[in-house]
Amino acid sequence: MTLTRREVAAGLAVGLTAPYLIGRARAQGATIKIGMCAPVTGPAAESGGYAVKGAKLALEAVNKAGGVLGKQLELIVEDDQTTNPGIVLAFSKLAAQPDIVGFLGSIRSTQVHAMAPDVMKLGKPVMFGGTDPNLTKLGNPWLFRFRPNDSYSGRVIADYGVNTLGKKKWAVLHSTDAFGTAGGKALSEALNKLGAPPVLDQGYANQSQDFTPVVLAIKSSGADILGSYFTFENDLGIFARQLRQLGVTIPWVGSPSIVNITALKLAGPALYGTYGVADYAEESSEAAKAFGKLYRDAVKVAPDNQSSWPFDAVTVLAAAINKAGSTDPQKIREAILGIKKFPGAEGEYNFDDKGDGLHGYNIVKNDKGKIVFDKHIEFTD
């Protein structure tokens, strides 16, 4: 199934050609409900607010275009508290509502792992943003990823650092949770294939307050470039400032958290001159530019992947339900898997049989606080 923006708009506007259907649905208060687990509280509360705003912007666009199957979409948000137990509880509350037809999960892989068994039991589509490659290898047919997984980010970071920046002595830094472990492994494997095995593979615990030992390990390793996978932006902000305070100035290419708005605010000049892989880059496509304008006009801040993947998830889910002509979970699942060449804010969606929709990354640079798009690297294998 190949969906263009024009076809999607036509599908979403189904009610416009039959206004009496929409009028009757509104009169009865009938809606099609989507559930969302988001960190309303906890260390990721700020980025969670951006995620909810992204989802709501998509919801508004869908409803303005006529809704889904002649009805308006409704978003129900539960607080995951930025913890694994929190997201399990949040999802259970949403799953207990039988009229919710699809869900948005977390951007954090460790939380998606925590909720995955319950997703399997429920048997309804769940859109998520976590990038651990293993998440779509669990044999769970109800998980659909709306960001590129880290098998791609590791290859892009390694390729850019070795072949563009010309660096061969790598320090690889990563959190010890599911996301960081998988990302660090993917980067190390990619570097080994390029003949540049890491001189340091360093893990750290989430919510660390002092990265001095980590920075000293990097400094003494002889590395001439740093590659990183940070789960939380507050950790990245603390590390970045301590890295510069201790005089480490080697090039740094990070996972997408290095260009998130929260990290940029926390680290400030400590991140100037760094590079990152970014699934969302405002100048990377016409769809990305359109989302950027929509988000800036509504929220008054620059968008990042915290908001772009939920925007795409709601948009694609709505298009799939319209294409399926039904809210039956299996029909929605088949419609999502059939989506090809869909121009989203994050990139062009081509879902494979495992539920991965995107297969490449953008390289961007922090130019004195402004994130500048460099190039897109796409993989077909």
C-alpha cells in the first residue's frame, strides 16, 4: 500500500462528503479513542510534554480534515512517570478501556520492553519510539516503531566519524539500560567492520550526578573521538558540562538525545560543535519542514524527535484505520504493515514485516546552539 499525502488527506476527509455522518457522531459524542503513555511526571516530564503536544497536533489535523471513519479522534493520556513500573500501570489503565483502538507507547526502549508482554496479551496496535533493535525481534506482532532503530544509528555514527571526520580511535559511552547497551553494541560492531575498534567501551548508570570518573576514563584512553548513547537528557547535560570542564575537546557524535531541546537547554555551550544522528531534522524534507512550521506556530519552540514521532504515529494510525475501513485490530495491523512511501515528519515510512517504519538517519551539527542539517544516510539492508 503506497499512501501519498493527497491520498491520506482524502482518506481522512471521508466525513466531509457525508456531513450527516459526522453530525450524527458528534451529536452522540461518538469518538475513536487512542491511548498514550507519556512521562507527565518524573525526570522526562519536560520531553513528555513535547510528545503529548506532537500527538495532539496530529489529532487536531486529522479531526479538522474530517476525522476517522466519520468520527472524531480522541486522545487519552496516562502518566508513565518515566519508570518501567509506571508505564506498565499506565498501559494497564488504558488497556482496560475496550473502546481504545490503538496506543502510543514510549520513546525509551527499556519502558517498551517492560510493557511488551501486556501488549502481546491485549492484541492491539502500539506505536512506539524506542530504538533498541531487539524490540521488533520479540515476535510481538503488535509493536510498530516510528523512529529508526539503533542498528541504523550505530552504522551512521560510525560511518560519519570514520569516513567524514577521519577518526579511528573511538571512546564509546552508553547507559547500561536496554537502549544504551543495544546502542553501544551496534556502534562498536559498526566500528569493528570499518577497522576502527573502540579503544574504550564505557557504561554509566542512568540518573548519575557525577561523571568525573567517566570523563577521566575517556581522557586517559587516548581516544580522538567520542560516540555516545544517552537515555536521559539531564544525564547528557551534566556529562557535557563536566567533559568540557575537565578539558576534553575531541569531536563528539551522539545518538538523537544530543540534539533534543531539553539537552540543548541543559548543556548550552558545552554541546557547541558536536554532531548527532537525528531521526527528525527540520530541513531534511518537505514533510519535516511542514511539521516544523506547524509545531513552532503552536508551541513557540523548535520541534525535535520527542514531538515528531508521536505526530507521525497518530497520523499513520489514522490513515491505516481509514484504509482498513474498520477498527478491528488485525485489519489495522495489516494496513500499517502495508504503508509504503508515506512522507512523515521523521522521514519516509516503509514498514517491513517486523514493524520498523524507518531505515536511515540524518546527520546534524550543533552550530552555536542551532541544529544544522548535513545529510541523510539511508540503508536498504
